[in-house]
Amino acid sequence: MAAVDLTRGAIAAISEGRVKDGVKPVVQVWEVKLVNTQQSTTERYRMLLSDGAHMQQAMLATQMNGLVKLGTLQKHSIVRLDEFICNVIQNRRIIIIINLEVLVSNSNAIGEPKLYDNGSASQNRVPSPAQSTSADQPVIAAENPQNYGGIHSSTPNIVQNVTRGPSLSPATEAVTTNSSFAGYYGNGVMSSRNTNSVPSEHPKSEQGVGRISESHPNSGYQNQRLSSPASVGAFRPPASSYGHPVQPAYQQPPPMYTNRGPIAKNEAPARIIPIAALNPYQGRWTIKARVTTKGELRRYSNPRGEGKVFSFDLLDSDGGEIRVTCFNMVADQFYDQIEVGKVYLISKGSLKPARKSFNHLNNEYEIFLESQSVIQPCSEEDNTIPRQQFNFRPVNEVEGLENNSMVDVIGIVVSINPSASITRKNGTETNKQTLQLKDMSGRSVEVTFWGNFCSTEGQQLQRMCDSGVYPVLAIKAGRVSDFSGKSIGTIGSSQLFINPDFPEAHRLKDWYNREGKNMSALSISRDTTTMSRNDVVRKTLSQIKDEGLGRSEKPDWITVKATITFVKVDNFCYTACPLMVGDRPCNKKVNNNGDGTWHCDRCDQSFPECDYRYLLQFQIQDHTGMTWVTAFQEGGEEILGVTAKELYLLKYQEQDDLKFAEIIRRVLFHQHLFKLKVKEETFSDEQRVKSTIVKAEKVNPSSESRYLLGLIEKLLTEDPIVVSGMQTFASTSGMSTVAYGMVESNNSVHSVTNNFGINNITLSTTVQEVQIARVNPLEVDSQTVVPTFVLNANNLGIGPVNVRDKVLPHQHMEVVVHQEDTTGNMVGSEILSATGLLPEACSLIVVCEMLVLIAFIPTVMLGSTSVSAN
Amino acid sequence: MDTSSPAVFVNAEILKMYLGRRVRAVIQVMRNDAGVIVGQSTDGNQITVKGAQAFPPAHFVEVIGIADGSQSIRAEICTDFGESFDMTAYNGLCQLANGKFKNLFL
């Protein structure tokens, strides 16, 4: 139907950028051709539009593709261009149709249009003379942003200064060609934050603009006035798009780009975005930030191989923080360049979700740098970027924090303990130092320094406190633990600042000087006095069972003094893999290949010689009980004195059973100090407490004596000492107090000598001797033997047979005595019942042991032959 | 084993309490005179041992014998303990053995 007229001169007008706002020219589609983009599968239609007189190339926005497919839009259709832009790409003018309406689908060709040749279709540079759209002159039609090259004031800057923002030093690295970018309409130079206004309009157009087939590099779109927001529909700005990078003219064929936008092929002036705006879908980005911490270049090895890695944290002027990680070659590349405290411009890294277990920064993402990433140092100082960002919480709030959460705190160090070496849960030794930190909330918390912090900041703080100064300590990334109330500990990436120059620090110092000093602060950490003695927890073997050691989540580490009573000789060792994995040998059990070689499953290798490692099981006993323990290589060697390999060869190759037995026998009945790791484990549905020997030491008589002396001392001071001239062991621990004189009640405890003629008294007393004596055979069944107990230097009576078995010399027992009338001599009393060993006996036993030990000393010193154990 | 006359663990202080009784003490040899050893007891005071052979100075010697003076012992048995000995531990033993736990020993 020729009823619809084509807008005359439309093509020329469009091409020249003269179409006014709101004008929607009607043109005829002279041709429609499908173009396949190289790297994406989207189809794009290229068209020739005609106004009857002239024709111009055009590209159809993909959302309009449907029209073509359906056939609504076809060759010779008449359409009304609702939204379009005209751009120059590679010296050719292209009309990009964002929105159109098909007025007539089927039509005849109208006129004989010629290809419109706008001679001045120049590249992006300075606006062609004819259209001197100067920077400040917004495009004629808001709807028709025609900027062919109309680059504005900013452009020249940009163009000439290809990729340089004035304040930025050039990023000169290779162009990445693979990402899609949000283009950016920087209005002039990209400074960090002023792009905010721009994106709102741009993204849409940028989308549209982007829909150019890749054969056309984009001219810079300095489109400030791009298409009406109304046509947003299809355009959704990328999460934080900040416009397109400016495209200075490039002669090279553009890299392919996806639907999103033009691809920067070079370092267009980087526009800096806040770290908080970074996300994986962001196209090109650059951040300007200061390095707040730099990690060590760490080597690792995992099943996939070895590598090295290092990380550093960045902070920008908006307070955003993010961690940057580099692996292997990239790590090498950048490790030396990065310095803490300096400001850098970083771009072309990839963004991935942050690994929260390592990364405690407040950002969901982490940057991973690749070889094409760019790091530019900023030579001038940027004071808008803080040196370090803290989020200090007052101490009283720390109490409410979850275990293992990270926190920053600042406070006054009110006390500090010297650092001590302790054994960690996994057996390694490290340094630990604790201090109390107090702040204005009136509460104090225990802060623990681990490892190197002890020797550096710990020492410094100690010196300061010793000299009476109470310094301010700020901690970044301390971990809250619920060990003894709530306390804070350092982790690898913690940072400590002593007397820092922060306003909070000054405030704190003032507060402290004024009132804090005198205020007694409540600690949210309980005092841990138990941990003072080098963490050596001495237990007896029965305590393992009684106290349920090893039942909690973590294993218990105890020290026991015990004697080896039995060694299991079958399977005393296993064949182990000798290969190194990282810096430790693999040690996994290897399988015999049958041909003399051994194969390790973990390392997946075979080798001719394997290691032999101990896996000894033996039984140990002390005065309270016995248990089975397992010793591995180190413990085994310590105890047996020979390596597993030697022993193995001895037994299996040389078949020297005699010598083998000799070695084993040699260790029996020797007393050792064992450091045990006690843990409950599940073996096919049943829970068993397993003890493993971590360390085995010979008992040093001297130190052991002192230990025992201390123990005795402790036991003595616990007992209220009841002395009546007689050495009665009347202890109150768990028992009623001693009373003297005549007491009628049955359950009172008396000293032995003070009972006269009282029946049925309960005594707490000590057996000195057990004599088996026959009593008058007429009275008693001839087969019974009745034991006599000599108690406390006085004979006390005859006990019933059933008591005999329970009573041993030096056993402390409670006896119910039925006493004949005597004059103080208890002969003739009858022990009615006895109850067993009471704790007080331990002190006796300990004293006995000590005596024995003292006896040992000379023999040990003289190096005499082995003394039989107690 | 003859337990009729157990030797009491003594140092110089406690020695006084057991005059005429069998005692045992460890001393560090300070000097040897003819048949007499002068040594330092575990509590730091001096003890003289009569009737003993000579021992190298600075060695520790255990002396078992009869206490015949507030500071001297008439030796019956002498044993050389060598050069390293924990005096403090022994002293602690003496005190305990004559204090709270006397009945264990005598």
C-alpha cells in the first residue's frame, strides 16, 4: 500500500544526525539479511533502509528479530523507526534500530534509493565539520542520539590520550578480548565516583548500542543523551555499569563481543569503580585502592600438584575491602610489586565468590588476578583512601559475638603475661601470650597472641607494661573464641597496632587516664590459671576412665607416669610409603606388589624400598590401673631404642628371635613418662577410648622427685591437719570430721587411740600389717583363717574372713570396729566391715614412691645394672 | 632383712633429734681428713663423718651409721652417689619422713 509515505529525506537526516526528538521517520526496508556473529550464537539482522531516495545500512536490535522470523518484517516492509541511533563504525555509518514498528509488511519497492554517502563519515574523532556537534550540544533528538563520531569534549581527551585518564597512569597491558563490558559513558575523565549520574541513562542505550555486529568497532559513544528511558524494556543495566569505555579509533578488527556492549580493546581511560560495586558480571573495571595487608608467598601441594599463592587485601576510599589472590606465575609477577600502604590501580582480574573460611573481609567476592591483569602503582598519595579500616566493637559486645567470628577491637592493655610455649591440639609447639584488654565499656577481655605475635608485638607490649606504660592496642581480624568465657585470639591474618594514631586510640587513652585506670573492669574471660604450668596435665591411668577423658569433641592430652608391662609383638610395624608429600613423608601403608616392589595408593607410585614404621601396642600400668596404648614411630623408637626397620630385619630376615625377645624384654617394667593423646573413637558401632603415645620419656628422678614433693605438699595443705600426737590419717575430703573422745554415733571417725570401750565405731585408719592367724580352732571353723590387722602401730583386731581380701598393707580403709573392752589396746576388736581405698591413701603411696625413687638415685647414678621396678 | 633398727633419713637439723640412733644422710664431700669426712648436708649445714674412707671432693656420699654428736655420724656404711644428686629432693624427703609421714618409716 503506498498509502504510507516514507519520510522524505529521512535517511539523510538520520545519517546526518538531524532528526529531531520525537520524530519517528518512516522508511522502507530495502533488504534484510541475517548475519551470524562469530562467537555468539545470536542472530542479527542487517538491513538496508530506504526513504525512497537514499539507503543506509542498519542493524536490527535482537529483540526485534522475531519480526523478521515471523515474516512481519521482510524485504520492502515499511517501518516506522521509533528508536534508533546512528553510528559510524569502521568508516561506515550504521543505523541501529532499537525499536520499530512495522506499518506495512508487504509492499512494493519504493523508489530507487542510492546508498547514502555521507562523505564526512569519519571516525570517531573530532566531530566532522558538518556536524559540529560540540560537546555541550546535546544531540538533536533525544531519541536519536546520533553521535557518530560526535564525541564531545571529553572525547578528544580520551581519544588522544588513549586510555588515559588524566590522573591515571597508563595501563598498557594487552587487551583482553574476551569479556563483555559495560561500556561507559564517562563524562570526560573517569574519576572514581562521578559516574553515578551517568549510568542511569546510559545503560539502556548502551545495550542498544552494543547490538552491533561485531564487525564494527564502536565508536566512542559519548552518549549522554541516549535514548529515552522509556524504551528500557530490553535494557537492563548491568549491575553496576558505568558506561562504555571509550573506543578510540582502531583499525584492527574488533574482537567479538557479546550482546552487552562494545569491547574495550585497549585501555580506555579506566574508570574507577568502588570496590563495593565489583561483581563477576561486571565488565571492565578498575579499582583504586590501598594495600592494607600482604600475605606471604606460600607454597602448597595438593593432589593436583604444587603451586604457590599469595594474597593481599585492598581498601578503597569508600571503605570497601576486597581480597586479591594470585597463583603461581601471576604470584611471581606481582609479589614484588605490591607493597603494603601503597595505592594501586587494579583491573582485569576475575571475580569469584570469596572463600569465607580464609577471607574475613566484608565482601562476597574475591579478586583473582591472571597474567593479563593490570596493576599500576599510583605515584601520588591519595588521602581519601584510609590506611586501614577498622570496625571496632566495644568489649562488652564481644561477649555477645559468636564463637569463631572475626572482630576488630581497640583497648588499653592492662596486664600481660609472659609468653609460654605450649603444645597445640595437634601436637605442635607454639608460643602463646595472653593479655587483658580493657576499654570504655568497662569490660575487659583476654587476648591471646599466638606464634610470631608473641615475639614481636607481644614482647613490645610486655616491655611497655613493665615500664608502667599502658599502651593502646588495636586488633584487626581477631577471632572470638569461647574458650574460658569469651576471649580473642590472633589468627594468621590478624594485625596488631600498638598506640596507633587513630582518633579512637586517643579517645581511649584520654578516658583511661581520667577514669579508666581506677575502674575495675569485669572480665568476660575467665581466668585460666590452670594453664599456667606448661600445660602438663598429669593424670593417673584410672582417671582416664573415671573422668571420661577423650569423650569430648577434642582429644585430651595428658601425661602419665606408668610402667610398661606388656608389649604386643605381632604386627609391631607396618610398611610405609617413603615418598615426600609436601614436606612430610607420606607414611601411608603400602601394598606389596609381589615382585619386591611396593605400591602406595595415595602417591600412586611403586618403589623398591619401603619404610618401616612402628605401630606398637602395649600395656602400661601405674598404681591406679592399666590401659593399652599405641605408639607410632617416634614413640616406638624412644621406648625400644631401635628403629622399626632394624627390629623388622632382626625378626624376619635374620630370624634372630633371641635378640628380638631380648630387646622387647628390656623395656618391660620400665617406668616412663608418657604423653598421651586420649580420644574416643568409634569402631564398628562401639565407642572405645584410644590412647596414643605422643612422647615417651624416661623418668628423670630429680624432676620427678620435685614433682612428687609438690604433689605431697598440695595434698597436705588440702587436709586440715588433725594432729593429736598420733599419726592418724583423718582427712576431711569426703568424710566427716575427726572427733575426739567418746562418741556414740556409729559413723563418726575417730582416731584409733581414743576409743575406749565403745562399740561399733567407724574408724578411718591405716592398715599396717595383715597377719593371718589362726584363732581358736574350736570356735571357728578349722578352715577359716582369720586375718589380724595391725593398724597404726596398734594391734587392732581380728577381721572377718571376707574382709581379708580387701585389705592390703598400707591400705587406707574405713573399718567398723566392734571393740572389746580394753585399756586402749585394741586387741580383740573385730572388724565388721571395711571399705576400700580412699584418696588419702594416695599421699601415702606417693610418699612411698618417692622413697623408692630416692633409692633409685644412687643406682641410676652409679649406672648399675637394672633395678627391678617397684 | 633386719628391720630392727631402721636408719632414719636425716639432714643436719634432724640429726640432733636422733642422737644415738641409726641414721642415714647424704652429704656432699667438702674435704677429707684422716678417716674423717667433712661434708655439707642437704640443708646446708655441716656434718662430720667418722670412720669412713676418703671420697673425692664434691661427690655425694650416703652415710649410714650411728649419730654420735649433734653434727657427726659414726659411719658403718658409706656409698658414693656420684657427682650429681638432687639435694633439694632429698631434703624434702627428710622433712617428710620425719614429719607427717614418720610412721611410714619407723
